[in-house]
Amino acid sequence: MNSRWAQIRCSSKGTPMRGLPARRIASTALCAALLVAVAGPAAVAGPAREHTRAASRVPLPDAETLLAQVKGLSDLGGVLTPVTDLLNSVLKADNGQLPADEATRLGTAVKDAIAKVTPTAPTTLAAPQKAIDELIKAVTSGDAAQVATAVTHSVTSLVNTVAATLPGGKLPAPSLPSLPTPGLSS
């Protein structure tokens, strides 16, 4: 019996043999049982819990008004990005001059963005469009002084549009008590 026990415990090279198949089966069964015990109730309760949440959902007060405000901000962001892309390109260009095809491409992107939101704020967006047209003309003119004036006018027009869009788009009035005054040191 001792020699048989030695054969089971050691292989021919003197290293221990792998665990018995029953141990592997038992450990696999234990892991599976633990997995079912932990994840099972959550998997079963998930759809029921979601159904309970859906049944108890109550919309926020004035949700429609708030959604309209968020849409207005989103629309304005759709205009700001192409304008700032154009302004960044101009300010990074040599002497503020862009090739005509690039200026046209960037200007068209601004016009397309403005056209998408014009029904929500037609009067406020007409001013940035005029400023952008002047900027496109300046960045292809070869005159850096024209570019500086046109960029300043475009930025001012964009800021004015944002300010005019806030109350016009039924957004809350800005509250800026802690905003520093430009050009003054604190």
C-alpha cells in the first residue's frame, strides 16, 4: 500500500502530481455557486427595479422650459465653434492672411451654422454674419491692419450676439456680480 500511495503523490520525476479531478470539480462548483449567489439576485431584480423606477418617474417642474433653454445654448454653441475656428486660424496665420480657399471654407462653415439657428434668433445672428463677411474679406486682402480691425469687430459682434441671445432665447438673465471689469486690476 505504501508504494501505491507514493505513486499517487509523486510522478516519475519526483514532482508532486496535479490535484485530483474531484478537487477541481469541487472548486469549480464552489466558484459557480458563489457567482450565482452574488450575481443572481441582481440579475433577477434588475428588470423589476427598472420597472419600479419607470413607474415612479415624475418630470421636473418647468422641464419643457428648461429643455428649450438647453437647446438655445446648444444652438449657440453650434455657431460659436465655427466662428472661433475661423478666428483661431486667422490669428495663427502669417500676417493674419489665409489662402482664399481656406477663408471661404471657414466662412461657409460659419454661414451654415448661422443658417441652422437663424429661426431661433434671426436678428442677433445677422450682425455676426456681417462681421464674418468683413473678416473673410480682410483675411484675403493682404492688409494686416484690416485683419486686426475685422477680428476685433467679429469678437465684439460675437459677444454681443451671445449677450443678446441669452434673454432673447428665454434663458435666465446673467448674474455677473463677481465678474472682473476688463482692463482693471484687482
